[in-house]
Amino acid sequence: MTHPLDLATQLTPRGDGLFEGRTSPDYWNMMGPFGGTTAATLLRAALEAPARLGDPVALTVNFCAPIAEGIFEIELIEARTNRSTQHWMIVMRQGEAIVATASAVFAARREGFEHQPATLPVLPPAESLKPMRTEGRNAWLQRYEFRFAEGEIRFEPKADGTPGSAYSSLYIRDLPERELDFIALAGLSDTFLVRIFQVLGTLLPAGTVSLTTYFHTDAAGLAAQGTKPLIGVADARVFRKGYFEQTAELWGMDGTLLATSVQTVYYKA
Amino acid sequence: MTHPLDLATQLTPRGDGLFEGRTSPDYWNMMGPFGGTTAATLLRAALEAPARLGDPVALTVNFCAPIAEGIFEIELIEARTNRSTQHWMIVMRQGEAIVATASAVFAARREGFEHQPATLPVLPPAESLKPMRTEGRNAWLQRYEFRFAEGEIRFEPKADGTPGSAYSSLYIRDLPERELDFIALAGLSDTFLVRIFQVLGTLLPAGTVSLTTYFHTDAAGLAAQGTKPLIGVADARVFRKGYFEQTAELWGMDGTLLATSVQTVYYKA
């Protein structure tokens, strides 16, 4: 059985660095595919390139326009390959129109000095936290298990009208369970619901315009995580003039910081 | 008198979205131009485009290869323009080779809900902190005034061999003084010396491969800062397998968070 994420990110090579894909109902969001799935799809084009060197280190995705249900085309451009690093530019089109752009840095990573000043967030045991109910909600939410320790979005504005905390911590995993790899991690890095919903306690027009994810280990480091859930935290530092910034960390259960991400999000409030 | 940053980032249009520039000795780093100046130059291509909409919200720069002294060419590609957002792809070449790529998101920003959960770092008064000595060092360091409150790089490993803190806080400004705008802020977002020097207390091979900066106000918000120094903080969460992640914040003296940035940095240790 192919995992729905692998189906959703599947690409058919069309030659000359072009690939064709199709949006998946399994990861549908309000107005288009879940952004994390789009990020994973763009990354996959580079991951599967015969000329690919090493593992992804950085991925930036710019969401240019809503992606319509149906076919899209990806153009993969090898901007530069050095001895141990490689730079890709990636463009997603529907018809003639660009709907997303991305850049990815790959590298052959080597053992050496290792240091993790960041500390693993402390959460109650996963079994003690109830999974968020996702039945009847946007399809992509049903492709993940969210066990919130703090900051589950409730769509209830605070009684005194002041902004709520932007912080969330949770256990998160793919549903059905899936071995961790860069495709899954790229998707997971965007599963932190937009902070403004939580801060204002209400649904309002908002959407990510740019997402940057850094990967902090190689393919073997991810494979070692298996299908265990990850620990995630998300926060936001500033909401101003229609855009806010959102940060996230994704940790392995063994205390390894696997990925960090930032995104800038449009909002109307 | 034209400010050296304006000279260093100066571009001559060559038609069809192409621009020619030249590296500046004023911002020379060890092996090429200071990355912040390259980021500012790439952003300037979009800022000066006749089709430009609004102000920059996000800028990602990928440093693909050392930039040699001399002429470079910039290609500016308008990926998508919507009603209130605009996406650019930017490529820098020397000869046929790509030396840097970038993406920039611009937006027409509007007043509305404003909220800044982040808190201004507390530093002693600027006048009480001595500027870092930059005479005889790489030219770009002499184009900035650094008044460190914490974490000035000393190139002295700790006696017990353990890693030092990656955190720094300082007052930072352009030298000569310059009114704040997006060009200056893009440069300032990369002035936080690579954290590994500080953590290991030694100089070693290291270089930024990708830098993402988010801008949290519009042109008027920056202009209001005038020539006052900014307050900057930088930190790092993880160093592993040849790459580390570095984060930074740039604050106005009035307590406004003006920019946040992340970068992933290659190191050999």
C-alpha cells in the first residue's frame, strides 16, 4: 500500500527537468492543497533528480497563488553544483501561471563537531494527551495525528479581548504512520496551524506566503526515527501590517532537533 | 556624498530584467563580498524594478559560490504579481556561472491588528559599551559599528574545552551613519558573525549557504528609525554534520521588532 503522502507528492518526469504532478484530495486544505504537501512535492523533484548530491539542508517555498485542483508542472533547475553542496531552483506552474517557487540547498554532510544548545521541550507523555478531533475537517488535518500539550486552537476569543498566546507544543505524526524521511519532514514543518487563529481565537483570512525549513540531520538520521511521533513547538514574534512571522521546531523523541522552520503569513484582521 | 553601501549595491540596468554591478572593496570579507551586501544588492534589483509592488516582506538568498572581485550580472524574474503581493526570483552570475540565487516576496502592507509577543532585549546604554575594534580587519567590519553587550567574539577557546554560548546582543549601525531602509536592513541582517567562531572560540572554515530575512514593517516604519543604531541579538540552536543554524532579531530603539532572520552555515570542525 502506497502511503497517501507518497501518492500526493508523486511526479512523472517529462524530460528537460520538467515533472508533472496532480493535487491530492487526501491533503486538501480550505482553498487548495496543504502547503506542507506542496513543499514536500517541490523538494521531491530535487530529491529524485539523478544529479542530486547529498541531503537537503535548506528549503524555501514561496506560495505565489492558490493551487487549483488538478495537474501542475514542476520545473527543476540545477543552479550550481559544487564539490559538497548543490543549489536548486524549482518552479511550479499551472498552465502558464507560476503558482509556487522554491529553492533548495543540498549537501554531503559529514560527521564532526556536534552541539545542540537548544533544549527539548518537556511535554506530558503522548498517551496522556488526546488526539485532536479532525473528523469532518479539512482533509489534510486527517493525515496527521496532533496531540497538543499546549496551544490547541479552540476558535474561542478570550473574554477580555486580549490576544492569546501564540505558543503551541504537541506530538505530531503522519497518519497512517510513515517512516520519517525528508518528504515527510518537509510536510510536517508546515503542520503548525497559523498562529493568528490561536492568538485571536477566530477563523479569518490568512495564508502562508513564504516558508523556510532547515534540516538538521541526514537521511540516516531521519530513518533512525522510524515511525515515532515528533515533538513540535510553534510560536510567533510579531504580527504587523498584514503579515506575521511564525517559527517552529521539530524534535525526535530521542531529543534530536531534526528541523527548524520559519514562515511569513498574510492575515486580514 | 554617496554612502558606500549605495555604491556597493549600485546596479546598471541592461534591459530584459538584467542588471550589472561590481563588487566593492569597502565591503570585502575574507574570500568575497560580505554576504549582507550581496543580499542587499539582490534585493535592490527588485526594489528598483518599475513593476515593483509595495515593500519587501521576505528575502531568501542562497550563496552558491564565492563571488570574485569584479563585475557580476543580476537577472530579475517577476514570477507572479497579485493584487497585493508580488514574487521575484533573482539570479546573480559571473560569466556563465551562477554565484547566488534569491527569492523575494513584496506586499502592499496595510494597517490592522498589531501584536508583538516578542520582548525587546535589555542592554546597557549604548554609550557605556565600547565599539568593537575593526581597524586592520576585513573591510566590511569597518562599515559597521558593533557595541556588544554580550557575546563579542574573542577567538579564545574556553579553558575547559566546552562550547561557549552562541548568544550575542549588541547595538549595531552602518558606518558612516545612514538612514534605515530595506537595503540597509538586508545588510544588517547578516552582520551577526557566524556563531561557530564564538562557540569554539577559534577561526575555522565556515560560510553562510542560505539566509532568510523577514521584514516586519514598511518603508515608512523604517524611515522613522532614522540613523539610530539598532539592537541586535543572535543565537544558534544546533550544530550538526557540517552545518549549523543561526537566528537573529533586529530591533529599533523604540522597541519595534524590525526584522528577523535565519541562516544555515557550513562549517568544518
